[in-house]
Amino acid sequence: MHYALNLRTFFYSHYFYLGLRFAAGLLGVTLITLQFADVATAMTVCIGALCTALMDMPSPLRHKFNEMSASVLLCSAVTLLISLCAPLQWLLMTMLVLISFLACMMVVYGKKSMPLQLATLFIMTMSMEHEMTVPESFIHTGLFTLGALAYLAYSMTVSWLLRHRIKQQVLAEALFELAAYIAIKADFYDTRYNLNLQFNKLIRHQSLLADRQQASRDLILRAHQNSKDAIVVQVHVCMLDLYELILSTHTDYAQLRLHLADSPVLISLRDLACKAASDIEAVAYAVTRKRASFSAISYAPELAAIEAELASLQQRSAEGKPVQEALAVLRAQRNKIVAIIKMIGELHQASQKASDSTPFWNDADMGPFLSQQKYELRMILSHLRMDSPIFRFSLRVALAIASGLLVANWLPYAAHSYWIVLTIVIILKPSFSMTKQRRGDRIIGTVIGCLITAALITWLNHPAILLGCLILATVATPTFIYLRYRYAAIAVSIMILLQMHLVAPGNQHLIMERLVDTFIGAAVATAFSFVLANWEYQTLPRLIREVLNMNLRYMQASFDLLQGKGRDDFAYRIERKRLMDSLAALSSALVRMLDEPARKQRAVEDINLFIVQNYLLVAHVAALRAILRRHVRELPAGAVNAMLEQSHGQVCRILARALRQHGQAVAVAPVAPVPAAMEEAQVDWSGWPLVQRRIGLLQADAQKIIVHSEAVMRGTSA
């Protein structure tokens, strides 16, 4: 279950705060307008506020102002244009199709532009039903802009007052997802779970975790002005360090299960992981409540059980029994888990008091860690070609809307064509899988919302009750729109139908007409989801190359760090983030492809294994870093660095070969082999076998990338 769907955490989440802010602003603007004007004027002002509210998301204040200002300007221009064209049916139809196309082209600017696209299409559909004279069009647009500006001023004021609170909530969400990530890893120690299926689940969640961590970075790393901000910075940095330690716990779980199948120590390992997840959740919960966090969980019983098992294995090893492998793996896991527990303790401490300084910040440019957003016209112009997925999506939406308008004109009853168009706009998304999911949520949500509204109007038709339900629906709509769209579809159907009923009561066919229009819009959107479709397998080669490129850069930064060539780990952190982002993008594409028709799926198993192998390389590097940290005092730097240098050269050559398979030439400098005498001279160092073993795993998993990369290339080109 998503953390925000739990009542314990729901009312502290930024989703609920968004719902309250949205509803308070919308209702406030409407009620104030009603003191000076009639209902029709108030509704126009309200719609202006609503379009701006669609852009009201957790963002840095400067970005929020720019995004919401863009919404005000663009939606006001669309309102005026559609109002002026409304008297001429042919001109109106032409402008609707043209604006739909241009609005969808804005998707080129990334995920942040999706709400702006929706706001533009929403106001386009809401303006198409009203025929006005030229003076009336300007007055209507002025009222719309007034509502939009009023909500902009309100939202910026509230966001400024709650700027630190929003940081806490977004950081807490990343912590909750990290706790869920550990909970998934806990099941690796449970023999009831299939390792391959569990690993697939872990990789899928890693994509979500990467998204939440990026949202946290964008808010927290842009500005830190006081001790409160310093605390969230400390917690954020500790969270990222903890994440790397968790990555390092990856081991040969099959061997661990094989050697310890009859031992209760597996249960102890699983319980430790579950306790760690609960401990991180406690930090997240404290952050959402603006409190310091203190650990109330004891790991002593499980750690004692592991120590007892290690002693037993040591005894059996002394007796000559073949348990050395199990002993080494269990000891390594014990060391990593102890490090994780220590880091969770530091996470608690970070929430308690601001330090004088955070080394991670000193003289560092945070730009590479942050989402960069550029709105340039040339980006749209560069996608005006048939092989661009965004251009094809824009054409698809424009054709679907044109067809929806034609269908509405042919219907025997007085269809509300704007409702059909709005349904198409909401359902039809850039990818087939998103369209499929949104269609199901929209239809189910609309049906449930219509049934609830019908029950309210039939049995509880009292203005006070209906107004109360309208307010609740207004709060629920933005709360769930990014959390569970199906719930948002229920709420928005109730909200719109109750508004229509309160403004113009007595329409007996109101609900049935909306249901019919919804099904028509869904049918049109479904049909056009196959027109000029962008299938995920077409983007896979580019995503594969991106992962290999980022991994090559990550390996360079990693081995520089492991060999002590840099003064800090800043470059390493940047490359690790970029690699994780590229893996998350590839994993998301794979998940979307699995929702597409079977005939459009390519090399599913090999892509999955390719993702897993690249993920394992990150885990091996994290484990190497943990080993070297643990043995830093007695570390024989010369021999270890020589072995790392040789391993780095081999891994980079493997990744470069994989890139060449995908048509990208990469030059890798040759690396001299490690002298045999140096290897033998340092064989007595206690950490040497651990480093050798981990490097061997790193090289073996890098070699597997070649195999799966070749298979993916063959599969996607078929």
C-alpha cells in the first residue's frame, strides 16, 4: 500500500495538503466573487482559478511561479481565442484541432509540462460551448484571468509560508519509499519467495524510489537558509548514503539459502531488514510531523542470533566441514547490516539538531543533481517530424478530438461535445500503457461518481448536504490525482455533476448524458491509441545506449573514488544519480511495454536481465566501497589500487564493446596488468579475499551485460 493511503500518514502527506490548498483557494475565490457578481460570473472566475490550480504542485518557489504564470498566460490566450472563434463553427473546429496539436507538443518539455498541457486542453473544452460577441469574449477572458491571477497570488503566498513544511513532506515521501525498498529486500531471505520475481519487484520499485529522491533533491538542494532547512539537508544526505549501503547488501542469495536453508539465521536476517524498514518509516513519520526522530527499535536479538550462527559455522569450519563459503557470505552480510543500522542511527540524529556545516555542501555546485528545465521554441521545432514520438502523439490527439466532435454532431440527443472532448483529452496519453490505465480509471471512476451523485440527488437533495459533498469532492480531486487517479475520477465526477445540479437543478438526464458521453470519449480514445502509436520497443535501443553510457561514466568515477584519486565523492554521487536515472527510465519503459499488445513486445526477458546486471554492477561498487572503508587502517593502497585499476580497465572495455554493438564508438585506454609479485605479496591482508571476490563478481556481471545487450539488439530489430 502507498504510504499516503494509510490513514496514519495520509493527513500529513503533501497530497492532502495539496487538496486542502486547492479546495480552499477555489472555494475562496468563488465565494468572494459571489459577493460582487452573479453565479455565471463566479463560475468563470472559478474556472480561471481551477486552470491555474492544476499547476499547483510541490516545486521550488521560483519554478512554481514561472509554471503557474505560464498557465495563466497560455490559458487566458486560449480562452480568448476559442471565445472569439465560437460563433463560426468551421473556424471553431479548426482551432480546436490546432490548439490540441500544439498543446500536446508541449510534452517535449518533460513531465513538468503535462499539467500545463492538461490545463490548456481543459480550458479549450470548457470554452467551446459558449457563443459570445467580441466584447463579451474580452470580458469573459478578463474574468477568467482575474480568477487565475487570484489563485496564483493565493498559492504563492501559502507555498511561501509553508515552504519548509513542503520540503519535509517531500523528503518524508522519499524516506517512506526507501523503507518500502528495504522491505522488498527482506523477502530475499525468505525461501518462500522466488528470487527472480523478487528481484524484478525490487528493480521496479527502484524506478519509483529514484523519482521520489529526485523530487526531494529539487526542493531541498536549491535553497537552504536556516537551521530548519539544515536539518532536512542532513536527513536528505544521510538518506542517500543509507541507500548506497543498502545497495551494497546484495549478495548471492541463492548460495545463502543453499548453505543456511536449515538455519534460523535466515529468519533473523529477514527480521533485521524488516526492523530497518520500520525504523526508517519512523524517521519519515517524525519528519512529516515536524518532530525529531528517536529510535525505539532494538536489533540486539537478531544480531545475537547471527553471531551465534557465525560461531557455529566457525566451529564447523575448524572441524573441516565445507562451510567456508557460507561463513564468508554471512559474515559479509553481518558487517553490511551493522553499517546500515549505524547509518539509520545517524539518520535519527540528523533529524534532531542542525550541524554547524554539512560537508556535502561545501563549495559544491548542486546543479548536476537538480532537474534542469528549459522552455525553448527550438525544442518543439526539432520534433516536427514523423519519426518523433511527441509529434505522432500530437497528431493522434488532434485526430481523436476531430473525430470526437464529429461523433457528437451525429448523436440523436443534445450531446455535450465538450464532455466527449474532455474525456479524450484525459484518457489519451503519449504511451499505450498510460492510455490503457487511464481509460480504465476514467470509466470506472465516472460510473461510480455518477452513481454516488444520483444517490445524493435522489435521497439527500438538501443544499447544505450537497454543498458539503461538493467541498469534500473538491478536496479529494487534487489529493488523489497523482496518487490514485481512479479516486480522483470519482471525486471530479461528483464535483462537476453537483456543480451543474446546484447551478441549474431539474435536468433529469444530466447524469445519463455524462455517462454516455464518457463511454463515447473512451471509445474514441481507445480507437486512436492504435493510430500513429509509439510502441515502447522503438525507444529501447536509445535507452539501452543511455544506460551503457552512464554506466561507463559511473565506473570511471567509481574507480577514481575507490583509488583515492579525488578529494571527495561529489563526482561519484553525480554519476551514480545519472546511472540510476537511466536505469529507472529503462525499467519504466519495460513496465509500459508489458501493458502493450503481445505482438508489440520485444526481448522482455533479456531487457529485464540487462537491467538486473547493470544494477548489480552498482551494488558491487557499493560493496567494494564499504569493504575499503571497513579496512581503511590496514589497507595496502598500492596493491589494492593496482588491482582496482586492472579491474576498471577490463569492465570499461566490456561496456565499450557493448556500446559498439549498438553503433556507438568508444575509445578506452589500455591498462597494464597487475604484477603477479604484488598480488602474492599482499595475500595475507584480511580484506584481500573480499576485494578479490567482489571484483570477480563485478567482472562476471559486466561480461553478462554483453550477452544480454546482444540479445536485446537482436530482439528489438526483429
